[in-house]
Amino acid sequence: MKKLVFALATGLLLLGCQKDDGLTSASRNVVSENSSIAFEDLLMLISLKTAGGDYLVVESVDSINVFINNGHWAKISSSPFDTTNVDKFALGNRTLTDDKLNYLVLADQDIREPDFTEAGEYAQFLNASYDLDAGEYVCFIESFQVTFNDNTTQTYYPLLYQTFKVETNTRSAFVGEIELNID
């Protein structure tokens, strides 16, 4: 009986000594105190210049194949662009403008997830993802695709390199304003 009373008294004493630390339940769930911001995407402005000096007008630039330092980063399309207010003219199956027209590209890292039937596929998936630490990098635009007025598409291979810099604790990096020559 003395042991039971002693155990109860010790339990009550321990419960009474618990102090409120002022943290909410969400704050208690923090796994890491590292407040650094993870790098997520690249920003670039792309214009499509023809041999005649005009700029191509399309709703979006599609299938832009982007590599960073020899590693595949993404195959993405530019943000949709409303061309109704653009001063433009038709020439064959193309719509052109005399004014420079930039298309916004937000390139999040795109990792193709395999079905994971073998351990090697899982390793390949993990190796495809890499973080960009602060420093200098090279963005390589291998190819892109545009759709013309008659719904035909053409793939271009500019094979263009553009350097950019990643700053510490930034979510994205501006690669630059890139003029791609077509024709």
C-alpha cells in the first residue's frame, strides 16, 4: 500500500511541475529549426525573333527543355499569354509583331517519378533531384516548340547557354531575358 501511495504522490508531483512552454501544438511539431528557404524554380523571359527582325506571337512557348549544369531540370511551357491587345499582323501561317514580346517561363524542377519496381529505379529517382546551393550555374535551353495559326507545330533547337546566380535563402533565380532566333 505504501508503494502505491508513493507512486501516486510521485506522479502527481511530476504532473504539477509541468510548466507551460508557450508553444502551440504546431510549434511543437517542428522537426528542424533551419529557417533556410529551399530553392524551387527558375524565372526567365523568352522572346522569339524571326530572321526578318519581327517577333512571333503565340499563346505560349511549349515543351521548353531546360538543363542546369548538365542535369535535366524541366520540360515546361511558358505561362499562357493573352495576345488580343498585341499590335500584330499575319504572315503566312504565323502571327508577328514589330514590338518585342516576352513570354514568362517559371521552371520548377520536374522529376519524372518511375514505378519503383526495382531498387535501381528508386535510386535513379533520388539522384534526379538535386538542390541548387548559392553560386553560379549554367542554364541550357535545348529545345522548344511553337504552334502556328494553322495548328502545325515546329520544334526549334537553339542550344543556348545562359549563366545565372543563385543567392542564399532565395526561392527562385532570374535566368534572364533570352532572345531565341527562329527560322
